[in-house]
Amino acid sequence: MAVREMVNIDEEKCDGCGFCVPSCAEGAIQIIDGKAKLLADNLCDGLGACLGDCPQGAITIEKRDAAEFDEDAVEVRLKDLGRTLSAQEGTSAPIGGCPSVKVQSFAGCPSAQVQTVIPDGVFNDGAGQRPSELRQWPVQLHLVPPSAPFLQGADLLLAADCVPFAYADFHKDMLKSKVLLIACPKLDDGKTYIDKLSQMFTSGGIKSLTIAIMEVPCCSGLTAIVRQALTNSGANIPLEIITVGIKGNIK
């Protein structure tokens, strides 16, 4: 044991988003029971590469008694994950953890330039596959950090989960030129969404906000969540609400 710098994770602040997992080259962090955990002291080099990827500020560096950093143990851990230290360099592919939390923007690659192929047996009306209007990843509100670069200057579309399935021309009529977030006010934690949206609105980068909800009563909860977040943040963001019928029509 020796006194050295180590990563410290504040579980009270951690919301389990997982952004720190792929940023740790040694595979020392894992999401367990909804919280980020340091698996073993000897897997952590103490450099803190994961600090900047935590949107909640839950990760800090502290000096304490800890086992010495063990490269052999790291090699075993990475082998279990199907990774190597060298694989991290010179690649944009996910290096560990869940790829769903890797923030990406497609703004430099217009959808019209994306070539698509329709597999045999897949329904096609003869017009070819329509290009996607999605501009970024991830889209689930739980997975998007308030500091995501694609939120700056964005015309934001917050859609209830069911809307893209019910409304056939969702990409063409609603999503085009917008940043997308999806959420379900019935199945998800509304308070968590209020807190996260408040942080996003406080940043001042969002230009406009469109809410797309279904006509069913529970879906109106998403509008209430947004209005409360706007009140909490004090932000003055233009708001439009679109309601879709369960048969796919605009109400």
C-alpha cells in the first residue's frame, strides 16, 4: 500500500449515465446497481481521464492509501472486456462500456450523402430508402448529458417515445434540422427529467423547443415536465407543442 492519487466517485452525485466507463482506458470503472464503481484500486492509474466525461461532476481525484497500479491486472481486465490499451489509440470506435452513451454529432455528414441499401425481402415502395434526419446520438433523455455539444444553438425536439411510431412522416415533418430527445412521462422518473432539462435550459444554448406528444392523457405529463423545467431554469425559450392522434394524425 502507498499514498497516491486515486479516482473518487461520489455516489450521491452519480446518475449512472456511464460516460466515464469508455473513457477509462484501464477498464477500472463499471456501472453496478445504477452507479459508477471503481472495481479495484490496482486498476486505476490515478490520471483522471474520466473526470471530464462526467456531466454530474461526481468524479474527483484524491490522495489516499491504495494498492499500487498493476499493469498485469489491467491486462487481465482488458482481456476480459475484449480490449487492449493500444486499441484505444487511433480509433473512434467504442473501447468499452456501452456504446449507447457515446456522444456523437452527424452535422458534418448530411443525410443526403448517406448511401443506403434495401436488403432483399424488406418492404420498399420503390422510391428507395428515405435518408434519416437524425443529427446526433444518443437520443434518450436519460443518456444525454446537459453539456452535450450538440445542444448548443439547437432547435430541440423533445418527443414522447410513441410519437415516431405513430406519425409516419416523423423524420420529414418534425425532426428535420432539429436535435432529438425522447422520453416517456408515464414510465420514466419525471423529477429526474425536470432536473436534467433544467440544467440543459440553464446553459442558454437551446434556441427553440418543440414538444411532440400523443393524445393519450398520460403523455401530457411531458408538457408539464418541460414547463416546470423552464420555470426552474428561468430560461425564455420559444415553445411549440404538437399532439399526435393514436391513428397517426396531427390533432
